[in-house]
Amino acid sequence: MKAIKKSLTEEEYLYLDFSHQTKGCIFPLHTSVTLFLLSYCDCKIFKICLVVTKEVSRDSSLLRDDLIQDVEIQIISRQELPPIVQNCCLPAVVERSDNFCRAGLAVVLRHIIQKSYEADPLKKELLELLGFKKTCLKACAEVSQWTRLCELTIPLAIENFLRESSDQPLTIPVEILQLEKKLSEPVRVHNDDKLRRQKLKQQKADGVGPPVTKGKAKSKVHTQETSEGLDSSSKSLELKVAFSKLTVQEEPATTNREPSHIRKAKASDLPPLEHVFAEGLYFTLADIVLLPCIHHFLVIISRKFSEKLVEFPLLASWYQRIQEVPGVKTAASKCGIQFLHLPKLLTTSTEQHPNLCEVPGVEEQSDPLFIGGPRPTMAKLMEKGIEVMFSPHPCPTWTLDWNVLPAAVSPKEGKMSSDRALRKQQQLNNLVYVVTNQAKPGDRIVDFCSGGGHVGIVLAHMLPSCQVTLIENKELSLIRAKKRSDELGLSNIWFIQANMEYFTGMFNIGEHMILCRFADQTAVQLPPQRRLIGKQCMCLVDLDRARAAEECGYSVQVISMEPESCSPKNNMIVGVPI
């Protein structure tokens, strides 16, 4: 028997919200989801604290039936949270040093998986939860519709549904309809063509013909008659591939060369792959997040509105299939989740449920190109008298004395080229000048989307009487920033790995450098005319932001950094409360 390697990482505290509970569920659902993942990972490396309001009993014995049965949980109030956590939405994880916090459901769940694997490297299946290239729920909810659906909208929608389920008539959350539609769509995976050819070969061998219609006219949801044949024939390929990741099986592969008619089949004639799990063929973190939510939704539907079950055949099928995943039933049982035994539902066509066609999708889509480019819009703005205006830079030649600053303060410590480090220093000259002229002792300064912390670290060093907070979604960037901060011995700096919307703290000065679409097209390698248009777009975007800040009671200036070559995105928005 192999010895399991113990985690050598420092102790971490996991803080979870608690508002109320029902049988088999702790609310908010983010807490139930987190506890379910801890149970599935058999993770006992975190000190778990439930954060309650004054009105809620702090007797943990009352919660025992719905908590992980062999994990000690402490009950605390919001006021007892570490200061850094008081500025964040829960769930949150904090290292014992109390200056590095991870907040938000997706970030915390990914961290639990990583730490569970580090504590026991034999559990390689846990890393599979992070999906292909470890990207499951990695993109933040602001840019990924799929992450937003799993992380935010479905848990919140189910909470509202459970709260209002006694009302009539029943309103099914649109997010559930979106998920049902998502499960009806063809799966896209990295070896898509290879698997689809295997599926075509399997269909030919089983005497199952390809869909009658082709191209865009294909129905994304099979009829009842087609569905009945899938369980024993074409769908078995998806199931084999899916469960090969969950067991020691090899993925289905063809050792012999494919027959000519299979090799030469057009991509448009290949059968689509169908969903086994939420993201496609493989069991991932998305399934972990959705399971407690969908379970409690189906509990209400089956008890009070069982006639509605026929509207969710794919969701019901997913719910049944996920119970076959090794470890899921055990984990659920430890959390007080008792699975339902649903009747087998036949997949129905979109003609029988036309409302499914009207549900907006959740595909990851890039914005379509702006037809005609930005010129028509810019022309209309100019016709209305809206033009780009800048305030003069108050001190264009001001610079930090980089030669006397500690080495870890310099952006050169970020392992960048000397040219880029020089431009970064020039950018910091501008930002530090503005902030140091605005900051007062005791101020809180937040560097939103901090990246490697170049701005925040300089400010924390230059302004020791201010509290500086770095907020960044990318873990490695923030870890590098913390390492530099530790080298400097800074005690006035916090690191929060989270999406911006999970930061709830107050601040006096915020640095936020995000530009979009054509405002991003200012790179030096672009043609001069295109760069000029990009610069004008960037200015209009920043002026719009300045107007929004003015409406919130700020006196605002938009200033260009000096020298202009320090960055193609060289605008600063400087706002001072009136």
C-alpha cells in the first residue's frame, strides 16, 4: 500500500456564507456547492468557517445533517472575518498570513481541486475536473457566458425558484431552459473530427443511418424514435469516451485504418457528438457546480409539478448519468443529498417544444466585427458635437528615481525585456505622480486588474501609510506579485485573486486600465491610420467613463501619459471626489 504524501502547504481558512437551510441543502447554494466539492475530493486540509448573521443560531449541531459528516466546522459572524475577507464576496480562502485571499465560487473551487491534488498526488482524477487544458470555469464571469451561467445565474435562479415554489403559476427559470438547450447542442472537443468519424463508422456497423437532413437545417434535438436507438448504438461512443476518463479504460481508438468511405466523408456529413456531461463528453467542475443546484430544482419539480418533468429530458438524463460517476453518490450522501429516481424521459423534438428554440444560448461567442468599422459612429458623434478633449499633463517630466529604489520595486523584476521594462517605468511615473498627489495617510488604494502588481507594489512602497490592494483573476500573476512584495517586506499590501465584481470594499483611489474593441487597436505595429482611429476610439471610451464618474460626484480629467511612446494605451482617468 502506497503512503499518501501529506500537504506541506501552510494552513488555509475557507469561509462560507450561511443564511438558512432546508433538508439536504445549505443556503446560499454557493456554500452547498463548495461543501459538495470538498466531500467529492475527500478534502480535509482547510479550516472551514460558516459565516452567519446575528439572527442565525451558532449551534453547529443543528447543521450536522447537511454538512460533511467528518469535517469540523466553526461558526463565526461577519465581524470576525479577517479584514481582507471583509472586503470580498464569499466563498473565500485565506492563507494564514492573512494578506492573500481567493474569492468567488470558481476561483475557490479551482483552488480546492489544486490543493487536494497537491495533498495527495495519487488523486490524478481530481485534475481532470479542470477540463481540457485546465480551463473549466477559468475564464471570469465578466467575459464567459458559460462561467456566468454556472457560477452566478443558475445558483441564484434556483435559490429564487425554491423561495417562490409555493406560488402559482410556476415560472421555470430561463437559466434552466438555457441549460436544457445547451445539452441539446452538438459537442465540440479538441479531437472532434476523429471521434465523429469513429461515430460514423459505428453507425454504419450498427445499421443506423446518418440524419436525413444536412447542414444548418439539422435539428439539434432528436425525435423520440431516433432517441430510442441512440442508447444502444451511436450514443455508446460518447459514453465510452466519457467514462474512459473516470476509470482505467483506454479511450476508444481504431487501430486499423478507417475504411475509405469513412476517411473521405465530408465534415458536414459526420454525425454530431452529443452531450454526456455539462461541458460535453467529460465530467468537469461545471458538473460539480450544477449538481446541487439542479438536484434541488428537480426535487421541487418532481414533488409539486411532476407534469413539468417532460420538459427537461436532457437535464434529467444528465442528472441520472452523473450519479454513475465514481465517488459522486458517496460525496452526495455525506452532504445530505438523497438522489431522486426519475422516470425515463424520451428526448423530444424542438417542434414539440418550440419555446426551446427561443431561449438565448450560452455559447462562447466573440463579438461580430463592427460593420463599416468605427468611422460611421465617430462621424455621428462629431455631428452631435462630441469630440475628444484632453486636460494638459500637470508635470510631464516628473519621474521616480529608479536607481535608488529597491530592485524588487522595479518592473524589471517581472522578467520582461529591457525595452518593455523602460516603458513600464514610464507608465508608472505617470500613475505614481497622480496617485501620490491625491493620496492621504490612511487612504485605501486599489489596483484593479493588477496583473503582476507593477503599479500596486510601487505605490505600497512609496505610500507606507496607505493600504494598497491588488485584485487580479490570474493566480500566477498575483503569486509573482506577492513574492516581490515579500522580498520588500511590505506590510501594507493585500492580494485578492477574484473577479472585480467580488470585491466589495471601500477605496479612496482606484487604478483601472481596461480598454475594449477598437480602443485596443493602438499597437505600434498597426498601420498609422488604424492606430490613429484606435487612439480616437480609446479617447471617446475614456471620456465616456469620465462623464460617468462625474455623474457620481467626481471632478474628472483625462490625461495622456508622458512620453507618448511609453504605451499605446496611454490615457489616465483621474477622478477626485467633489
